[in-house]
Amino acid sequence: MTKRVVYLLATAVFPLLILWATLAPHSNAVSTTILIDAVYYDGIEDNNPDADEAVRLINISNTTIDISNWELTDGGTGLTSLPNNVTLSPGEMIWLTDEAAAFARQFGFLPDFEATDTNPTVPNTTGAWPGFTNTGDEVVLLDDLSAIVDVLVYENGSTGQTGWSGTAVQPYSGFGSKGQILYRMRNQTTGLPVPDTDTAADWAQSTGDVVNGRKVLYPGWNLDTYFQTAKFTQSGTLTVAIAPDNAYETLKLHLDAAQTSIAIETHTFENMAIASDLIAALNRGVAVTILLEGAPPGGIPEQEKYICQQIEPAGGECWFMISDDPNDIADRYTYLHAKFILIDGQQVIISSENLSPNSMPSDNKSDGTWGRRGVLLVTDAPGVVAHVQSIFDADFDLTNHVDITNTAFIGGPDPGFMPNLETGGITYTVRYPNATVFSGNFGYEVVQSPENSLRTTDSLLGLIAQAGAGDTVLVQQLDERPYWGSSTSNPTDDPALRTEAYIAAARRGASVQILLDSLFDDGDATSNSATCTYVNGIAQAEVLDLACKTANPTGLGIHNKMVLVQLSGQGYLHVGSLNGSEQSSKGNRELALQVQSNEAYAYLAEMFQRDWGDVVYLPLVLNNYVSPATYVLISEVLYNPPGMADDFEFIELMNPTGATINLSNYSLGDAVNTTDFEDVRRFPSGTTIPPGGTIVVATAATAFFTEYNINPDFEIISTNTAVPDLIDDPAWGNPAALLQLANGGDEVILRDPNGQVVDAIAYGTGSFPGVVPCPLVSSSNRTLERFPANKDTNDCSVDFRDWPFPNPGELP
């Protein structure tokens, strides 16, 4: 080094360095290590407005950080500061709030710091709580020298705030914004926040990431505790029970064997036989605790109130998870929808079914039964039992949560209420009279909502994601949606992650069958039939081994929540309470159990394929049983309207199956032979009849409307341009004849496009080969009405009744 360079360093550079070292401010803030992790800005406490507002900080570094005297502000004048000697360890999180008492009421635990002194055990910050506006604000974290460390801008807050970029974070729509906690999106593997970009994309409410985003969080949830699914490989027994065949009998067996305790968490409870079994357990000295949803759709059933009224005097306890707005109480979940029972802390029953007589009929099943299809799993695997016990303990936490109340708040049944003891029936043949017990070493995974049911690295979506060429996916569900979001959305903007996972499996080469309920299907834009239309359209367009259909194999609908997956010959089952709705995965308390068991998979796959085929297996002892028809039926006929005019005549058809039927070019008429002086008409192209739906054909639409105040679906004589005409078939009957039915006797015949008879009836002097005619109705303006509407014996005197109240378009 030359003397000149040394001279310059000594006289110019070193003095500047010394001056900087003397005067430059010092900060222990590291903006990439401490983050604003969650913001609760629109609090539930209205009687003490926003006293429960809170902000959570997290240390995402690998070292302990000193955050003494750091400040939290709203970007304006409001500011509160942490005290001295505050450090955050790696991964540690702390909550700051206005009032600890209000915070604890909503969250169920005390915060780490409060601004207003309400609890002597909680340290105070210095200065008033900033107060974050419900409609939008900035949340700014400053270090001890007031330098910006991290920022969140939400709703209508100023996006020009230093430290922020782009649009503000919005609460996720479709779920209540009040009480919604904005929180950082998590990495599925580590559980830590995704890398910080100072944008809305970092936050779980972001709509850009359809898997890890579009989430919600509310006070009282245990997201961090249950972020990962719980996995166990343990020896023990796995009992598989099937509803309605043996579900009640299996449950009763375990309730009757209880020695110390029965803990139940379920959506609703209306089964009187199970109530009696619980009272018997109480009389043996067994403790019985029941946690129920406090506001199920339609309200708490009167029968449930009655059951609790019987259980509590016997020493049992009924509790309800509720909302009570005047008292600032919000239930933690949209619905408590899980369905599980813990027996003696040694066994757990996880089910798709509520405690309902429809799902678990207690009748003598030797001549058949009637109910909803579902599955119950029972296991004594200690890890599974302990984990589910922890969920129950967290949900049923009377000490720390205010959203649980007893029957004093709910009230009893209406005065004079009489319980419904009806259960079961004879229409469905019991295929599985006994539950099946498997023993061995099984792999278990506990999946629960709202915390972890949409993970793609494991959980259900992760399981399905492994399916490819040569694998199988079988889905039997109460419902799956074509898309999430609002009813006016679409699969592109709001994909239903479960449905898309099934489709993706088929695209990878897996064989996928989706069997959904038809009984409760309302046919709207997000219905099961709409899902099947969407799925089958993709299957056809892309030539995939993928099929979707609706069915009602056991009489009262499919209530199951079951997915079976076979990967490289290894069978897995997923059974529990999770439906296919967005709410079920993101807002409800739900519980499901995934099990690796080749034997259990094979057992349930056989049940699935039977239900898929919709085969009816008749009971051994069953007199005059007739299964539902599998074709379109003539369901009501008015052939003798009042007065002299025939314009009021109508014929009603109905679809008794679980699938839409295409009636294009089907024919309807009263001509038995092509040479008869009678008439045959054909349905136009594109005519379909939905599952359980009807089509009404009237002689004249204007006269029909005058009588019934509705238009028919088709008419014979063109009187109303808004009602399509059936098309005359000149090859049948006489072109000069109209389809008008004789009062003294006639036939009504429905044929397919190939001329094959689908259904036929005769009455009075009418006759048709293989059909026993009905007697004439007793007077005019009475109809022949098929009763029940879905059965056909070809004996009209048995299939139809003389009905005094014509009701076209409505089934009995």
C-alpha cells in the first residue's frame, strides 16, 4: 500500500467511519424474522366494543430476537409499546390485545400482553390500544427506533402505506367477516408462514391460491395444534358397521359394554332406542356426556329436547354449542357436524351418521328395513382414541369457552310433545346383518375440519393425489359440489377441491366412480345431479374412466361420507362426517378416519358396487314385495273431467329412478295397434325427466291453466304458444284422431323410440296384453293415481287408486 493511500484512509475515510459509528442509530430489529402473523380486527365483543381486538407476532428465524419496546400502530396516532426484556424464541408466537378479559372470553386462553389492565397476570403494554377500524385499516409493527418491521393493510386501508405492496387483504367471502381472523398462509410441511412478500398473497384469505388460500380462522379454533393430521400405525381391532343394516346393533353392543364413560359429540340426536341404551348405561353407573350442535338447520329437533329431558334426570349431561349475540357469544364453528363416540377412553366410534332412527333403525330386520346408507368405524387403536379424546376435550371445554350451554338455555320440548318411535321398515333387504371385525396392524390417519381436511400432502386430497394408472377411487357421498363459492359461480373461478381431485385422478389413469345421493338432491346449480353432469361431461370429452351417478339404494337416501382408494393393490378407506361442501372443509367441526386395510377396503368396495348397481335383494321373508321401477311410469290420469269438454284431460309421467332419463322421440298414446282409430304423439328432441321428476301432458294448456293455475309441460291441441306440443305420429292410429281418452274405458301407452312398451295402463273396458285394467273412477273429476308412485305390478287395480283430488305435477 502506498503512503498516499494510507494518508487518504487516515485523513478522510477512517474519520467518517468513526463519525458514523458514533452517531448512527442502533436497532435490534430484523424485518425478515419477526412478522405480523394474525390480526383480529372486527371483534365479537359488542357490549365492550372491540376490547377483544388482537394481533399476533411470530419469530420465523432460528435465533431468539429481542423485541423490547417495539411498537404496534394503526399507521396513525394510535400506538402501544411492548415493555422491556421481551424476547421471542424461534417459532414462538405472542398475542397482543386491548383487554385480556375480553380476549380470553372469545379465544379461550389469556393473551401475552394487554394494553388496558384487566388481568393482573397479563403484562401491560405502554400506551392505548391503537384500535383497528372494522372497514379497513393498516397494522404496522415498528422496532424500538420506530422503523417499520412489518405491515398489513386490510379491507379499505391505505395501500400506499410504506412497507406494503398491491391490494389489501380482504376477509374470505362466503363466511362471516365479523370475528374472522386474518392470518398468514402456512407451509403444509413446516406449519410456518410462507415467505413474506409484503402483499395480500402472503395471507390465508388470499384467493390466488385455491388450496392454501381461501381459508378462514375464528377465535377458539386450534389451528396450530391440529394443523397436521395425526398418523398412527398400531395393532388392534377395526370394526366396520353399515347403516341401515347393522349400525344400530353395532352401536348398542358397544354402549352396553361401556363400564365407566361415554362421551358423544354429534350434530343431532333423535334416536329413542339409543337414548334408552344410554339411560341403561347411566343406571349401571356409567358417566354419559353429550355435546350437540345448538343451531342445526331447522333448529334443535323437539325429539332431541325430549331425549335430553329423559337423560338428564338419569344423571347424564346434554350440552350444546351455541351463539348468543346479545351476550357476545359466538359458536366456534359454522356447525358442529362431527359424529363420534368415545367409550371408556379405550374405543372410539367414528361415523358418517347422526344418532337418527333413519340412519340407525332399531327394528327387527328379519323382513328387511328402511333407512340411510352410511358407515361406522370402531377402533381401539390407542393413538387414535387419545387424539379424538383431545378433540373432544378441546371442544367441550367448559372452563375456557363460553359457547357451550346446557338444556336450561335450550329449553324442553313443546307441551304435549309425544316422541316418534317409528323406525325402520321392510322395503330394503338387509345385506349385512352383522358388522365385520378386522384385527391386525393398521395405518390410521385422523382428518378433521376446519384445521386439516384440505391438505394436499396427506389427508384425503393427498391420498387421492396418489391414485394413477391401475388404481381405483370409489366415492359414496351425501353430496359433492361441481364448484364452491356462490351458487352463481363456476368450476374455474371456485373449484371444488374434492371434485377436482377425483377428476385429476381419472386424468392420471385411475378408475373413478362417484355415487351421490338422489333423495335429497334438489336439482339446483350446485346439486348432486349438477355435479354428475359436470363430471360426466368431462369424462366423455376426455375419454376418461370416470363416472358419476345419483342413487337411493336403501330407501332414505345416501348419507354416507366415504371415499375408498386402492393404490398399487393397497386399500384405503376414508369414513367420517365430511361432506363435499366448502363449509364442511373450512368452517365446520368435522372428523374422519382414514385406514389402510386391504380387507376393510374390499368389504366396503363390495358394498359400494352393490349400491352402484342399485340391485334390489329381496328379504327371505317378505310378502308381495315390489321393488321401485327402473323406468318411466304413467303416474296419474284424468280421463273424465267435469262437464262435457275433454280439454281438461291430462296424463302425468314420473321418473322413479336416480338418474335423468331422455324421453326424446318417446311416444305416448291410446292406440294399441297401428290401425286403431286412436292417436299416438311423440316427445320432441331434448325432452328429459329428472330423478323423481314429473312431466304433465294436457289436452289443452289454456283449459288446464284455468283449472290448476299452472301450465302443463306439453299439450295435444295447440292453445298456448308458451307450451310445446307433442308431435303427431302418422304411422300410428288415425291422423284425424286426437289423444283424448274415453270415459268408459281406454289405454294409455308409453313406448321408447324403438316402439318397445315402457309402461301401459288400462281402465274400464280398455285392455292391453299383460295388464290388469283398473275399475272406472267413481265420478267425474277423479283421477287414477299411482300409489305408491314408484311401483309397478302391471295390475292397475293394485297400482292405482281412485283419487278425488287431481294434483298434476305433484306426487303422493
